[in-house]
Amino acid sequence: METEFIIKAIIGLIIVLAILIFLLFLEPNKDAKGEQKQQSAPEVKKESKEERKEEEASSVNTDLFHLVDVIKNRRSNAETLSEALELVIKHHGRVHKKLGLRPHPDFDTYIDILFTICRHPNANKDMIITFDRELERLNPEYKKEINEAIAKGLNSRGF
């Protein structure tokens, strides 16, 4: 009797799931929406090649994970590394507030960046100090953790 109830419950759940999936992909008034979009779409002016090149040059990827990849790349030269660190500070410099005594889980990314730049072959002291000071300035409650990460990174260089 119990197995029969379980089987009926599973079949019922599968039917409900199928209905929900169908409703997810169902778009009511699909034709009406398409007509409204076509009518309200403003005309796009043609851009010159120079304007496109300027847009492409100004559209630097500021995604934090892309910047971390650039920093972790051992082949990144000093200029690229410096630009990536500046973009991290500019766009992602503020870290979420601490969770009580513990740092926010997103702070692990910044610890990783600090550790990586301390060990990077093309990083110099000015880059490390500048990044350290700016990160401390923007996040004073993480000062202790930032200093610990810098110390561990510098100690791991193995001079």
C-alpha cells in the first residue's frame, strides 16, 4: 500500500513538473510583443569606423575574474599587471562588510590577488605597495587580513 502511494505521488509530481516547464516556455501574446518592439524601436544611426574603434578600445573587460586571470598569468608584463591592479581597485575595490569577526567570503579573491602579486615575477614593490595601500584605504576593517596576506605572500617568495 505504501509503495503504491509513493508511485502515485511520483507520477503526480512529474505531471506537475511537466506543466510548469510548459508554462515556463510558453510566451503569451508573442506576436503582439514582437509588433510592439518593431514599432517602438528607434532608428539606429550608422557609426563610422573610428567611433567603433574608440568604443572597442574603451570597453576594457573589468570583470573581476578576468582581471584575476590576467594577474595570475605568469607571462603578464609589468604594464599589463599594473593596469589590471588599477582596474581591480577602481571597479572592485570595496569588499563587503565583515560577517562578525570573519571576513566576507568574497574577500578570499582579494587575498588570492595579494598573494599572487607578491609572487608574480613581473611585479615590483611599487605595484604591491600601491595596491596594498589603496585596498586598505577602501577597506579599513580588513587592514589586519590584508597585512597578513601581504606578509605570507612576501615570505613565500623564497629569496
